[in-house]
Amino acid sequence: MASITNNDGKDAWVDTLSDFQHHLDTVAEQVANGLVTEPPTWEPPAGLGPLPHELAPLAYRLAEQYNDLLEALRQAMITTRQELDGLHRPAAQTYRHAARPSMLDEQA
């Protein structure tokens, strides 16, 4: 994890954002492979101080990537729920009544 150094904490922020990027890449790969079962969490180290202005664009990009990752996971969870719900409704019951004759021609 990052440690506070000189440059008003800029080096610590660079390390922290790099760690966060690595974390996002790892979780994105797990989501793509269906290995994530809950939203990812990440906590920055304590004592970083304010984000240096020049690192703000990178931090915003990573925050957007994190939000996109959460949305992809949400969509995967919805799809999984729909597929699981489908397992509770056997196809035989759905079509059982349609396969029965509705009337019988006794004169034929």
C-alpha cells in the first residue's frame, strides 16, 4: 500500500491510484469470468491528505471505471436472477395445457 512521502503526498496518491487501477483490472477480469458474487470494495489508505490537482483527471477516470464495473456486475446479477427464475418454471408446465385437445369429436 502507499505511504506518505514528500511532494505534499503526491507520490502516495500516485501509488494509491495505481493500486486502485490494479484492483479494478483484477475485479473486471473476475466479473468477465463470472467469478464475482458481490460488489467489489476498496479502501484508500488513511492519511493521504487532499488529492493533488494534477491527479484529479486520473482519479475521475478511475471512479468512472469503478462505476462502470459496478453497473456491469449489476447487469450480470440481473441476468443471473432471470435465469434462475426460469429454472423454477419447468417448460412442461408451460405447454401442458396447450397439448391437450380442447374438445373431442365423438362422431368421427
